[in-house]
Amino acid sequence: MPPEVLLVHGAWHGAWCWERQFAPWLRAQGHVVKTLDLPGHGRPGPQRIALYPVRDYVDAVEQALARSKAPMVVAGHSMGGFVVQKLMERRPAKLAGAALFASVPPQGVLGVVLHLLRSRPLDFLRSVAGLDLYHLVREPRFAQAMFYSTGLDAKSIEAYWQPLQNESFRAFLDMLVLDLPKTSRVDPALPKWVVGGELDRIFPPADVRATARAYGVEAKFYSGMAHNLMLDKGWEAVAADFSAWLRGIHKR
């Protein structure tokens, strides 16, 4: 059997983003798949959450891994990919592989900051001044611009906007400069899979390639897709490729 899978969500999201369709599809193919809400997550809306550092998120994932009776592949999207990279530094015994979906690159989120300063300077500065990252996703149109391709219908965008929530400003600072991944500590033999969307505005292809280079693998890209690879139009192709990669790990 392929290893079990733990799916880790990104900023503003929760386990729901995997459970809408991606995780059920993988289960239907015979994979054992688990999801979790990181600390402070699973409560939609603009209310603040505690100033969790990234290490608290990594601790939660490591604890979920420890509870598993079998080795697991841990897959993370966006900020969740950053969490997975920090987990790889710790080299837990049950970690059987790591998959990074449109992940924060090892150099952090400076590129996102520069993008927002160019495209939405007032919104970004207001978010920083108020330590309130929900401001950046406060309307469906902002979520669409950040996370989805124009191929995704408006009804789906509205449905995926509703569960969005605030994010820890401390975690943002960790991803900016305070706690960047130490790639030299990662086991080079650990199976890794790095993918991104060709239309991603948050972590464009150059960032995804940098992530892949840092871990000695080739990046794979999906045409017509933006940041949220598990929800955007075309998610089925990502799920099918991920399933095939998981089965390939089992055959090694």
C-alpha cells in the first residue's frame, strides 16, 4: 500500500479546502488521507486569532504524524508548504515524503509583499498597520484575484470565499524573515514533490522552481491554474498526478 497522507492547508484556509473534493477523490482511489485545522483555524470570518508562530503549526503537524500508526507523506499548500519544510528540518521518523503545492519558497514571502505593494498598496499597508491579514481577503473579488484563475466560476469562488478566516500575523513575520527554512538540514533522500500553477500570482513559477532547486527535484506546473491547486478549475489533474507519485513512493 502507498503511504498514508496528511494534507496541510495554507493561510486564511482550513482543512475544508482539501475536504471539498481533493481528499475525497484520493480516498476513492484507495489512499488513506487525513486533514487537520492548524491552531486557530477552522473558524471562518474576520475575527482575530492568536499570534501563533510557525513553530506552533509545525508542532501540530508533527503531533498528527506521531499519532499515525504508519509512515505518512505530508503535503502542504502555500503556508502549509512552509510548515512542511520546517517539519522536514526536524526529520521525524514517520515522515515518508513531502509534497509542496504552490508553496512559500525557502526564501520566504518577500515576493508576495512586493506584489501586494505594487497591486494593492493601501490594502497591504492597512493590514500591516492593524495586524489584520483578513483585510486582504475581505471580499470574494480579492480572493479570486489572489487564489483562482478566470476559469473558475463565480458561484464556486463565492463558496470558497465564505470559509476564509484571519491569519496569524506572527506566522506571516516568520515566513518573511524570522524563521525561514534551513534547507541544509533536510534529508536529501526523502521523496519530494513540488508543483505550482502557471498563473499563480502569489508564488509564480520562478518561486516554485526555486523551491524545487532547493530540494533537488524538478518542478511540475499546471497550465490554466492559479494558486489554489486543490480548488481551482483543473484540480483533478493535480490529484491524479499526486496519486501516481504516492504510488511511486510505495514501489521504491
